[in-house]
Amino acid sequence: MEAFLVSTLIVGLAEIGDKTQILSLILAARFQRPMPILFGILGTTLANHAAAGIAGVLFGGLISGIWMRWILGISFLSVAVWALFPDSYEGNAEGASRFGAFAATLVAFFLAESGDKTQIATIGLAAASDSFIRSFSARRSA
């Protein structure tokens, strides 16, 4: 339960003032249909963080200790450098509406959340919790 609460708190704090807030405002202004946008955000967020959690458990089993810290630190710095370069819109505004607000939100949020700091945090938390659970289980069985 503690891992769930810590993960929820860290991810919630990391999302404050994030680009996804701006994206949700843009989508709401564009489509003016809040429910498909909310469900699209929910679906994408659950899928992205589930994938990041699974990746964290897998990487936590392969990489541990100082190497995990260095990889996570470099990942966070890479995202920071990536955020310095603004995105540019290269498509037309008419193409997104034919798929509807839900599909446009799924695609937009998936792209916005790929490689985001919360995904890196989720991977790190999953890797740390996996190694914590293994060490706790080893101590209990000894």
C-alpha cells in the first residue's frame, strides 16, 4: 500500500504544470466535448503507466544499484534537454476532427506522454519496488 501511495503522490506532483495540462485545454477548446477527452486521457494514462511499470519491473531485475541511478539520472536530464526544444505543428487542423475527440485525445496524449518525466519516474519506482520486494522476501525466508 505504501508503494501505491508514494507512486500516486509522486506522479500527481510531477503532473502539475505539465504540457499535458495545456494539451487537455487545447483539446477541450478544439472539440468542446469533455467526456470523450476525459476518457481518452484516462485510457492513455493508464496504458502508458502500466507499460512503464512493467518496463520498470523488467529493468529492475536486470539493472540494479548504481547503474540504475545513473540511467535514471541521465534519462531525467535527457527529458529536460528535450523539453527545451519547442514542438511544431506540421499537419492540418481538419484531419483530427474526423476521428473524433476520443481518438484525437488518445493519440495526442500517447505522443505527449512518451518519454515523459512521469514515465521515467514510474519506471524507477517500479524497479525500486521490485528490488525492495525481492530483498524483503529474501529476509523473511532466511
